[in-house]
Amino acid sequence: MTSGTQPPQADPGNPQHPEAAPQAPREQGAHEAAQQTGYEPAPPEPASYEAPQPGSPPPYEATAPQAGYPQHEAPQPGYAQNEAPQPGYPSYEPQRASRQDPAAPPGAPDMAGPAQPAHAPQQTDQAAWWHPAAASDPWRDPGSQAVIETRAVPHAPAPEPLPVRAPRARPALGLVIAVSAVTALIAGTLGAAVGIWATRSGPGNGSFLGAEPQTDRDVSSVAGVVEQIMPSVVTVLTADGGNGSGFIVSDDGYVMTNHHVVVGGGSEPAESLQVLFSDGNVTTAEVIGSDPDSDVAVLRIEGAEHPAMVLADSDKVAVGDPVLAVGAPLGLSSTVTEGIISAIDRPVLTENNNGEVESVMAAIQTDAAINPGNSGGPLTDIAGQVIGINTAIASTAAEGEAGNIGIGFAIPINQAKRIADEIIATGSASHTVLGAELGESELGVGVTLSEIVEGSPADDAGLQDGDVLTSFNGNMVAENTELIALIRKLAPGTVVTVVYERNGEEHTAQVTLEAASD
């Protein structure tokens, strides 16, 4: 109630008014009740009907209530039976609707039983508590219509408004990071900005039900593997303010990454770069060398006893194997995503900052989420052994707006390790060649060897101008890029079997690949 508000005025003409006093209760016989209501008791049941036990109410007849009150409980005089209101306020009685049972089909047994009594409003001018104008007594005749008097619920005063709370401070906007070019997965200052909203909240004060959570994870689980390899993964901070990723491959501090990471937004590799470890420490790494044709680069950090990652045999991977991609997509260091190997030996071209084709690779394709900033980070098997270097993604977006669509590519680690070893040993890397100029590719026909270089591996194997190569080292080839990628994947000195067509006839030859002379 609201202070200063007068209660609703009482209605003396209402039988439920709190000032109305009921008649004093008295004993009333059935015959007298019949005289008041005009209802005579029903004749006795046939002889086949079993008479009730002495003292029990007759069939289809409720126990006679006390005069003036409903039978279940006697309320205080003048109030509705549920609860007595405070003096001066009207009683509250909910609306009640009468019920009429539908007519049963002929011959159907009576399953409903006697009608349940509904409480009628109290009358003030007589002791009877049913409506005096009713055609018959609904409490003794289940087939009669009940007449229920109701009254509207009084309108309560409007509640007082709640006090206005002071607005809570919104969490600050976090990290706005730049996205790089379409195929080069280095997060830099080029491209569209991506906003990341950091949401923070205080600790809860409520209790939690259930068993204690299990936090001890098996070392073979994904969480256990990530815990082991994360100290070996670094974020490479580029000179133009962007970032890539890398991973330690030796305890004396060698780090593998991509060539386009050490180049950043320029055309030449930097001499040194900053690297960020998973524990937050930052140190300077020297750029040992890089190879644009394979997109592999090597850094070195000072110190010894660094946690090196295990390098797996990428020739043993299969489509469907589970993998993990680790790195710093969009500058978010120590990010892990999981997927599978979607394809192997996928021919992929990457471009430099000028839009020119720079590298060709027979890549491992994965659906693990890879984004700009993942470049140079490891793609591992489920045991945490490196099977590739995350390098590129496919995209349907416009240039500068690339993002993960579930198609990412990694340089096989066997190829990357060979290139890195050569860079560490000599400062540069060799490139494997077949020794033939390639002609126009006809889809589904193979690759035409338009001109064989004299003294080359192809010439030594007996291949001639115009031969159409249809298989290389057990892989069917249908386009030039596919053949180039498969050749560059292998080391110089590797012996491969090729299948070719000449004058409509199929032939086979053994070719020993060599390094390019330049």
C-alpha cells in the first residue's frame, strides 16, 4: 500500500462486504431445506442398489455443511474464506466459472461421479449458503446449473518506482589488428582492421554444485600436447609493425619461419627481428637467411638449451590425419586450432608484395583454422610433431581481406628442413629441376615437354621434345604447376619414375633429378 492513499470505499449492497454479518448458524433438517429451495429429495434407488453404511453420506449427496459456510472450513464472518483482510479493505475472491459436463452418449457408464462443489458467495439475508434464485440445489443435484456470484478485483495503487542504478562501466575495446594480403599469412599493417572486443567480469560469488572438476590432463591429450609444444612456438614481430610466427628447431636457437615473414612489407629480408615467447619474454633473433622460391627462412636466437620441436616425416602423413595449427593469427599469440589433413601434394602458387608469383609448392592442405599471422608457425600431427610450416590460405575475398575459409596450406616439413639445412650451411638453398621447358598445358592430357635442355636429367633419361608427361613419381599430372610443385618438393639426386606418351604410345623412364645450375 502507498502512504496517504485512501483505501477503496466499501459497498454495503455487496454480500461479500466485510461489514455484512451472517445469520447465526442453527441446525436445519433436510425437509426444511427442501421447503426453502423448493427441491424435494430424490426417490430411493432401486432394490439392486447397495445401501450405504450407517453414518456415511448417501450416494450423490454431499455431507451437509454447517449452515452459512462452505463445508471444508469455516472462515471468519464477513470475509472470503482464503484469508481475512485487514479491517477497512475489501475481501478478495477469485473469479469462478461454472462447469457443465457434456452429455454422455446413451448407454455409456457414468465415469464422472458426482459434481465437485464450488464455493458460492455467502448470503447475508438467510442461513442458506447457495443462491436462493437457483432452479435447484447444485450441491445435491449434480445435473443442475450452479449460479456463482463474482466481483471484480479492486485495482491496487501503482507501485513506487525502483531507484535508478548507476550504469556499470563497459569493458574496454581490445586490440585492433591489421590483416595482410590474400595468400601471404603475415599479419601486418596492410589490409582491413579487425576489432576484437575483450570482455572481462569479476569472479562469481555463488556456489557450484557437483563433483570437483578434473584438471589433470593426459600428456597424450590435445591439451597435454599443446602444453608441451607451446614454449617452442614464437611470434615473429616484423619491421613494418606486423607479425608472423615461427618455431624452434634446435636447442642452440635456430627458428624456422616463412620468407615472406622476414621480408614483411618490403622486398628484402630484415637483418634481425624481435621474437615473442609464449611466456611473454621478448628477444632479438638474427635472420640467417631465406629462400623466396620455397618461402622458407631461418632465424637464430641467442642462448642454449632451447626447447626444440620434433620434426616428423611429412611423407608419411595421410588424408584424414588430425592436425594442430599453432601461431599468432591477427597478432593473437599462442593460438591453437585443430583440424585434419584435407589433401596432400596440393599445387599452390604464392605471390610477393608486387603481385608476382614467387613460390610454388606441393602443399599439405588442412581445414584447421589458419589466418594472417599464422605464417611460419608449425602444423603438427596430433602428437605435436611438426609436419609442415603454415604458409598460405585460399580465399574468396578481395585482396587485403583474406580470412580463414577452411582451406589452408603448409609447406611439407621434409622439404622445409632440407631448405633450412642448406641455408644454415651455405646461406642459400638449391632448387631441384627436371631440365625441360614446359609447353601449353591441356587439362586432362598431361604436361607437354616442349623443349628438353641438353645435358639435363630429362635429356639423360631419354625424353624428347614433344613428349607428354602423364605421371611423375606415382602422381598423375595434368597441368604445369602440378609438375613443378612435385619436382621442387624433392631433393636433388632423387630418382623418380615418369610415364610419358610419344606418338600415341606410352613409355616409362627413370630420371635422376638435379639442382639448378644458377
